[in-house]
Amino acid sequence: MAKDYTNTLFSMAEKVVVVVGGLGQIGINTVGIMLDAGAKVAVVDIIDDHDYNLSEILATYRDQGALAFFKTDITEEKEVQGAATSIAELFGCVDVLVNHAHYKGDPRLLKPHSPFFASVEDYPFEMWKQTIDVNLNGLFLVSKAFGKLMVKQKRGVIINTSSTYGVVSARKTIYGDSGINSPVSYAATKAAILNFSRYLATHWAEHNIRVNTLTPGGVGNPNQSDEFVQNYSDMAPLNRMALPTEYQGAVLFLASDASSYMTGANLVVDGGWTAW
């Protein structure tokens, strides 16, 4: 059911795409654009898809066998390996792996004033460990399992997701009394993802596997305070936060043949946030 991408560099026809964290704000839009471009998509997420309000278009694709869901805790190696094996058996191969999963406390809801958002001097060690467990250990386990399939295939594309706060420090002043900030655990892990991607890119290039990083800026969320949204927007040259759909083009570019000579790179899509 590819829409406007047939016979273009952006076509994903006959491709199998795994989207880890595919039920998040950016993730579900990644799933949508991949399906629109003709791919078959496997969604891997810790959230149960039956409890999530999937859009009608995704439900339609699922009915046609182009979309499958695998509830998986990516911090558990056996679960990750099980998902990788099942996806390979179902679709025959894995062409693209998109890693969107990240830890921000409650996986279903952004909760202001939660322990995840504590200041450095009061930051709970358990939150630090949990963030590393998902953002780095989980990323490693997913990359290892699906990367092994790609090495065997002698082809593949991996897209990892960092953040502007993996490139520059969080701006403490924009959060005010919102109860939300970008904590030290998030910044440290998102920075680590950049070099993790470079490592994979250089070590798996001989197997025809490309690895790049997408670095998104802030995405608007109903739980964000008006004060925060305004403060954030004032610091972005485009003077606003991103819509969840505004990363679709970047992800499709990185996944498709349009970026065939690109590996080990970091694609920043942040409304100009890191430009000054």
C-alpha cells in the first residue's frame, strides 16, 4: 500500500523494518511512514498494543499482514533474542532497525515532578541505573540481536535515536516550575548513543550495514506546561516545538536508499536548537 514513494529513492517496498519503541510519539509516526512507503513493520515495545489507541490506518495494515507487534522488555536479553527470532521467522529477514526506545519514567505517561526529573544532587541512583539499563543496555541488546541477523544477511540499516541533549547540555532555565527537566541520566545516555552508533558503523561497514543517528529536538506533549512550551520555543530559531510527525521524513531518508552513502553520521533535526 505504498503511497507516494513507489519507484523513488524513498521506496521501502519489500523491506522489513523493526521499530523498537514503536508506540511512542515519534515511534508510531515512524511506523506509519514506513508502512506508507511500502515496508512490512514489526513493532517492538514494552507497552501492550491492546491497551494503546492505535490509529485506524495502522489497524488496517495489521489486518493485511504488513504490521506485527512484539511486546518486549529490551533490558532482558532472552526477550530481545526471542523477538528477533520471531520477526525473522515471520518476515524472512530484517532490513532496517530503528531504535526509538528510551526511558523517561512511566512508559505510558510523562509525569511532572517524578523522581526521574530530580536535580543532580538529589537524583536517585535507581533512576540513574534504570535509564542506563533501557537507553544503553537495551540498545546494546537490540543492536546485538538484530545486528547479528544483518551480519549474516550481509546487509542492513540501523538508526539510533539520540537527542539535542546528547549534543549540548540541557537548558535548566526553560523548565521553571513545570516539574519536567532533562535529567543527568538522560543527557549521559543520549550522548553515549552517538559514539555507540559510530562504533557500529565502522565495525559493521564490511558487512554492508549502515548505522546512523537521528537527533531530534523537543516534541510537543499535552502534559507540558504553557510556560515550558513558550520558554522552549523562545530558544528555538523556528520558534516552536516539533510535531510528532516532523521526524517522519528524516527517518525515511535514513532508512531508504536516499542515504545509501551515509553511515556513522548524526542527523540533527531540532528546529535550529543547537545552532546557537
